[in-house]
Amino acid sequence: MVTEAREIEAPPIPPSQAPVSIKIIAGILIVAALYLAREFFVPLALAATFHALFRPVVRGLERLKVPTVVGATIVVLGALGLVAAAGWGLSGPANDFVERAPQSLRSAREKLSRLGRPIARITDASKPQGSSQGQAESKSPAPIPVPSGAGGGSIYIRVLGGATALVSETVEIVLLLLLMLAAGDVFLRKLVKVLPSFNDKRTAAELVHNTEGIVARYLLATALINIGQGIAVGLTMWWIGIPDPLIWGLLTFALEFIPYLGGATMVGLLLITGFTSFDSVGHALLAPAIYLVITTIQNNAVSPYVYGGRLKLSPLAVLVFALFWWFLWGVPGVFLSVPIAATMKALGDQIPRLAAVGEFLGE
């Protein structure tokens, strides 16, 4: 019987690929959850990002014997007041810019169509001689008359729905931010309390403070860089005669917080405005060309100096993160891509199990 028992005991099974498969399935499920529940995660992630920015200010008020709840309320109301004052001061130029937008788009489309006529003639000349002009005209469908006002209601409903969703999401972010700031370090103390060992407690506290500092420094440094770039763009647009240079400076400041996508949007808008404002092609291309020069100088000279060694992220990793979070969460995801990448790199630098993530995201 002993012999039979020994024969039944099989040698240890070598590790299979099941754990890897489980990790892959878990990753897919996490990505699906982030995509399907983006209405829940996006306000939470934005509030956490702004919490990292404003928490040092609330902590400074705490040192002055100001209660945490009062300090959080002062900071949030002060930030909202600054945004409201800036919006009120720029409401006039922005309203004029929006009113001229349809006419500017029509003018730009007409000029672009005139520029494309020589190319169309060359294309028509390269066609076989058997194809007549009459046949080409007969193939083109007749324009379908559209009743006046058709689609206006649906456009109004879409705009109203988008504005309502934006307002509700903004209110949700503000409330989450206020509650996070008013809570102070309660969640950190609870996290440290439930961890078993002293090393885990110390590591958790260091990670929270490091990630908070990284995100806050990134947002502050980016804001300073964008202010300088917005001033440079606004002055150059005024110098070459582009209308509303103040609006272009403000758009530069806001859109440069969105990696890659913000710059591409600025180039497209300046290209349309250039074709609207000027007759010659060279003059029309001057505005986006100047913006690209300013952006190139900022990315290669100013940003490395301002960020220093605190944010050593690979440009390829930042691009991949921007595309990935744009697919999941849209424009807010692109805005959050760099803070998320910086946070994951900080985790990878301090947690051995995530060392591969830190190595991939670093330069």
C-alpha cells in the first residue's frame, strides 16, 4: 500500500501559462470597464488630478490654523472665481469670434476650392479622351433641395444636450474635488492603517506624496509654459494681422494642456483663419507656420529646462498613452494621459513588481 501511495503521488506540475492568460483576460476586462464606465471614471480622475494640484495649497492653509474644510472651500471658490472672471473678460471677443465663424468657414472653403481647381483640371486632362464632359456631368447627381430650417432643431438639441452634459459633469468634478480636499489626509491615514507591515506603510505614504508632487509640478510647469507660449502666439498673430489675437493666445494656453491633439487643433484653426483673412497662399500659411516654430522651440528648449529631471517620460510612451486614453475617454483622456503616465512611472520606480512599467515609460 505504501508503494501504491508513492506511485499515486505525481511530481509537481511545471508552471503553465494559465497565470499569463488570466492576466491578459484581467487586463482586457479592466480596459472594457474603463471604457464602458467612463462617465464614472472621467470625473473621478479629473477631480483626483486637480486634488493633487490644490492639496498643497490647502495644506499650507492648515499650517496657518485654517480648518481643512474652510481651506478647501476657499481654494475651490477661488479657482472658480478666477475661471469665471477670465470667462467674463473674454466673453466679448469670444462672442465675436463665434459669430464670424460660419462666414470664415465659407470663405476658407471657397478659397480652398479655387486652389484645387488647377489640380482638378490636370486630373481631367489625364483622363481618356473618350470620356466627354457631358457624360461626366450626367453622372454627377443633382443637388437635393433642403428645406429652410431643416436640421436646425436637431442641431439645437445636440448643442443644448452637450452643454447640459458639460455643466453637469463640471458640477460633479467640483463637488468631488471639494470633498477630496475637505477630507484632508483621511484616506491616506486609513490606507496606512490597514497595511500589515511597517515597510508597506512607509512605501504607501511615500508613493502618495511622490505621485501628488509629480502631478502638481507637472500641471504648474505646464501652466507656466502655456502662459508663455500663449503670449508669444498672441503677439505674433497680432503682428501678422490675424484677427482676435487674444483669443488665439487663450486657445494656445488651453489646448496645449492636451498633448498632440491640442497642437493639431491649433494648426487646423490657424490654417482656416489664414485662408479667410489673406488672399495669398503664402500669407495664409504664415500663421500655422509661426505656431509650429513656437511649438518646436517650446518642446525642444523650454520644456526640458522647466521640467528638468523630474518628469523623464519617453516621447513614444507619451504618444502611445495619449492615443490609448483618447480611445477610452476622448479629450479628457488625452489631458489625463501625461499625469497617468507620470504616476505609473513613479509606481514602477518604487514597486519592484512594476519595474517593467517604469522602464517602459522612462527615457
